[in-house]
Amino acid sequence: MELNSKNMRHLQATLAGLVSLTLFGCEKPEASLKLSSDGKALASITLADSASAPEKTAATELAAYLKEATGAEFPIIKPEDAAGRPVIAVGPGAAKALLPELDLVKLSGQGLGEDGIVLKSSGPNLILTGAEGSQRGTLYAVYEFLEREAGVRWWTYTEESVPKQPTLAAAPLDVRYKPPFLYREPFSWGITQGDPHMGYDESDAAVTDWGVARFAARQRNNGHGAMLPASLGGSLLPIGWCHTSYVFLSPDKYFKDHPEWFSEIDGVRTAVAGEPGVGRGQLCWSNEEMLKELTKVVLEHIRKQPQLGMIDVSQKDWDDHCECPECKAMDDAGGSHSASLIYGVNRVAEAVEKEFPGFLVQTLAYQHTRKPPTGIRPRDNVLIRYCVIERGASQPIDSEQNRAMLDDLQAWSAIAPKLFVWDYASNVGGPLTPHPKHHVLADDLRTFRDNHAVGVFLEGESIGATDFIALKTYLMSRLLWDPSRDEGAVIDEFLNGYYGKAAPTLRQVLDLYAEKARPAFLHSFADGPDAEWLDLAAMNRATELFDQAEKAVAEDPEQLARVKRERLSLTNQWLRGYGRYREQSEREGLPFLGPQDPAKATADFSAGVRLAVTPLDRIWMEPIQRNMGYGSGPAGWDAYFEDFKLRAKAAGPLPEALQKLPSGHVIDMDEARSNVVKSTGAKIVEDPKASNGLAMRVPQAPKPSWGVQAHTKNLGALGSFGKHRVYAVVRFEPQADSGDAFVAGLYDSRDKKGLGAVNFPIGKLAPAADPTQIDENPEILGVMKSGTPVTDGEYHVYDLGVYDLVHSS
């Protein structure tokens, strides 16, 4: 099976006949090619006149790094000018001049594809090349050689190691390798410099950050966020990144005259541009007239950029699927809402294939369309990008926790001729919070590979202050290039090279994070700003380890600064849970190794984060700040850090009604343990009437805003899953004489269903149940009975009933 077509240089790659890469770290045999001696070059670099722009870049990169390593000047000459001198032949033209019989075919059962590499000794000479006509293969061959034989390491987009070796010799090499993933995208810090949605300019002049672009290429990443210029092999990206249906058929333009082209929901045609309050909607994928117009618009876009090789035609980033009789019949018959989507995308792809043979049409299998349909298959030119956003981040895809993800992956693999995977390695709800993923990454990539995925997009963090972000980016890149590698060896390689003597203790920090996270359900994309799975004992141990790590590199300012940067996320967690950890220390008699002066720690933390976040990072930090409700710019940072000053207070005493329960039977979801959704207007405030002087205040609103959320995803660390009686301690400042004082309820975010909600009317209070009893109390979710007025401005305990709490509810 091949991805190839006319004029599609980015997608010409064979998906069969993979050859394993020779392992790194093997003991070198006796050298066959001496490259330099005492700082003098003994070989030349040959490059054919026909060399492409990236092949020329490869030769230039090779000469530059060999000079930095050896001190020698390595001339770049034509093959015919070598005159018997030992050479390093770069690119297919130079390789064929040296060894004409060398197989450098790109498109065949055993072809190298777009990114395959050859490193081959030939007598006293060396060949570094990709396939004939490939864009990136030769570049990757050079980078592979520099790492293997010269020991060069690119740690981040601004940091590298080049060992000084005036005398350098290369071992005999015979490496032929094609990566299993033709598309490799860690959308992560140091790799991503933009988010192109409708194509991009491949000229050198359009590059916004050459450090990022070169680092992405050196790590063999070729995805859309790097926006690589043609001189670095270009990026593999579709026209339209994702969620493009309204890009092509905007409701602003089409809804008024063609409401039938959009979702029917509860009998009403719905779209963003429809009447206020009718919802957001999707396209009606069964509507033939809509599909004709969509096809017309899609073809217009392809004609403008046919070289990109694929286009995205996919759903919007929400559900609101169409319920019209035709769509519903398809979805019911196929057992998934993906059935009507695939029907529509197949129709578009059929027309695309007629005009642009081999051109791919990408669509998403995402949330409501994640499950593959039965009775209908994607066409051969349809690319399915399978998204696993519902996964648990701390367990591998093939774990019982993520069984549904694996089942759907395997089912798509069985019916989709071309499959990409969109995985998640980020916590946009708490980018400064520890969020370990390193321990499952290799297993997941091997699972994707074994289920015939040929491309992987890893949505990671894009902020330099995220915990171990440099390591995460490095590890993702290495394993995307070769998922068979030992991930532990890659981690140790990075730790030793980047942190020096601090490496062993930092490895213990990583192992500790992984150990504590495994039992918890960490959301894969937006877990939130509080890592409650790190209990006090773990926090104390991590603190001891960071103390040791800083001491180990105290004499090296550069490595000490790196260690301090990794410590920011631990400090973030100490400050977010300060009162909770203090209370646990006192209750259980455990040491408290957190900041003794939280105000000073907050100031130091603020300064450290501001130093770590670069101008490039701020491109991504701004929307995250807004999503977290802190606003943008410096004022948003100030608001974020101000929260810590309030959270540093210790927890207050429990309400009297709950104090008779045995110790450890109550989980107090106070300010340090709950999430205040600032975008709703809710915030933490000082309140002298509260037990600890703090309250989470929710403003008056015309309808429930769920401004305060107490997530139970980490009850495994805090107490236990199972039946709990749930209470809310609330005081109400009335602004009306009637209506609901407040609404409280529970929602199961795993199974996406409400577990119950209670409206508490002004002036009435439900009678308190006995907190020592866990019974069903069905009356509590029914009619409210008269009770103590809530208009007195005092705190009261409200019984929400008994619930069987599970992960993520």
C-alpha cells in the first residue's frame, strides 16, 4: 500500500517493508573511515549538482558540525572532483556516483519512502543519503550520522552538545531504515512555532524562528506545527488543520438560505449562526445538495495548493450531531455517529480522486464519532485521524483503564486503509502542574504502530515552565522516529547529558511521579491545576530529591538553572495545595517539607516562571491563561499567582454535624481541593465567616454556571471510590425574595451523564441527614421541605444525597 500521486512530494512514502534501525549505544567496531586527524580533515563531502535544497542543507549541516567537533574544515565538492580522496557522499546523486548499484528507490515494496535513510560504508568512503527524489531522507541520514558517530545531541531548540574530537573516525556502517510513522508531530515546546490552518509559506523568509525549525528537523519531526521551510524538507500538513466543516461551509454564509445543510436537533435545524440559543450544530452529512457545495469548495482549495497532498474535511469541535431521518438511519444502522460522517466524507473524496488521484481527504474520529461504524468503510483516499482525548493519561492505551480506546483503535485499523492517531500529552488546564506521561509513551506508540497507524500527532505542552518539558519533547521525538527504542535508555541519555550529576536524583523524581500517577485517572488533555495524586509523603520525597539534585550541580550554573526550572512544577503543587498539605501534616504527624514562608515562595515562584516563559511560549500561554480564567498578559499572570496567597491558608474545622465522624472518614473539598471556574465570575475570596477565612464565591447568574467544581477524579489517593454522602457548606447573600438560592449537583464526566441535581429555594433548607449513615435517601432528590431560612447570611450544611463515586465523576 502506497501514498503517492503526481505533484505530491510531501506524501510519497511506502507503508510496507520496514527495516529495523541498528541499535544505538552498541560498542563501535574498528573504524573504517578516519575523518580527521589532529584537527585536519582527511575526507571531503561530495554533493551532486542536481542536489535539492534540503540535500544542500544536509551537506552544509554536516560540514558545520564536523568542524565544530574536530576543528577541521570539510570542503563540499562535486563527486567528479574527489580525485581519489576519501569522501562522505551526501544525497542520492553523490551516492550513486560512488556506488551505482545502491538501491535508493523511494516507492516500492521495500522502498525507503520519503524519510528513509541509508548510512553505508564503501571502502574508505561513507554514504549518507535518502531515497532518490525524497525531500527529507538525506537530511535525516546526516543527523543520524552526527548523533551516532560524532556524539552530537540537540537537547532543545537553544541547547546542544558537540563533543570535541580533533581526531574522529567513523565505524563501519550498513544502516537502511524507514520510520514506521511517515508523519511525526510532537506539537510541543521547542518544536512548534505556529498552527497553520490553511497551508503555509515554505520559503526561508517566512520562518519565524530558525532555532525551532532546525530543532524540529534535527529531531526528525515533520508535522504541521514546525512549519519547516523547503530547505529543511518541508512539513506534512493538510489544507485545513482540523474541525474544518464550517471553514468550508460557514453558517454565516449558508445557514439563512440552506438551514437543511446543518444539524437537525430536536426537530430544529441548528448552526452557530442560527437564531440565538439554538445551539452550535454540525453539517448534515447526508444532505446531497450540501455535499455538492462542500465538494465544490474543497476542490477550489486543493487547486490552490495541490502540492500539500491532503485536505481536512471534518466535524466541528463539539457534538450536536444531526438527527434528521437520513443521518439517524445511517448512524443507527452503523452503530455510531461516524456512519453519516464517513458517508459524507466518502462522497467528497470520490470527487477529489477523479481530479487529484492519490490526494487524501482527512477526517476525525473524535468524541461522538470515535467509534467506527459497521456496514460502511472509508474510501482508499480517506485518512482517518483517530483521537483518544477520553483516555487516562497515566495508563497505556492497552490497559484496562483505556480498554474502550484500544477497542476502537483496533476496529478502525480493521476498516481504515490509512490511519493516523491524535494522542494527547498535555494538561492545558494546569500547564505548570506535574503531569507524567513519559512512562506510557513508548508502549502507546508501539501499540499504534502495531495497529497500522502510519502517523501520530502528540498534543503536548508548549510552555517552557511545564515539568520536564525539554525531556518530554526529546522523548516524544526519539520514539516517534523509532518506537522500538528502549525508552528508559532515551530518558537516561537525556538526563545525563542535560542535567549532569543531577541526573540520578531527577530520574527518581520521574519514577516517583509515574508511581503515584498510575492509580489515578489523569485526563489526557486538561486535567486541571491540582495534582492531588501527589500526597504529602510523595511531595516530601520529591522535595528531598530536588534538594539533592540542586546540591549535585551547585557548581554548574547552567545545569543548576535547568534543575531549578524543573522544580517549578513541584513548587506550583506545594502552593496550590498548601493548606491541605499543612492540615495533613498536623493530622497524621508527618513532616511538612513545603515552603515555610508561602508568601516568599510565591514571589520566587512567580519570578522563576516569568523567567522560564519565553516570548515564543507566550503565544501559547495567552489562550491557556484565558481558558483558566486569569485573563491575558501580565495582569493574567498576576491573578494566577495571587491565588496562591489565598490557598496557603490551612483548612478550617469541619462543620459540627460532621465532626463526630471518625478521623479520615471525611474528604474536605475546600479551596485548595476544588476548582474555581473564573470564566463564570467565581473566585476565591476572604470571608471572616468561613471556617478558615476563605470562601469560593459564585456571583448571581440567570442560570446555573457551575462556577465551583470539586472533581473526584483523585479519590483513589484521597480516600476511596464508592458510596459517599455529599454535602455543600454554603451561605447565601439574597438579592431576591424568591427563586433558587443555588443549585448543586454531580456529573459523571467519564460516562457523560448527570447523577443528580438539587435546587435549594430561597428561604428553605432541606433537613439534614445523619452523616454517620450511608443510605440511599431517595427523598433528598425530590421535593424540598420547609426548613431553616437561608436568608440569614450564615453558613449551613446542605445534604446533596448519596452517590456511588467513580473515576472522573
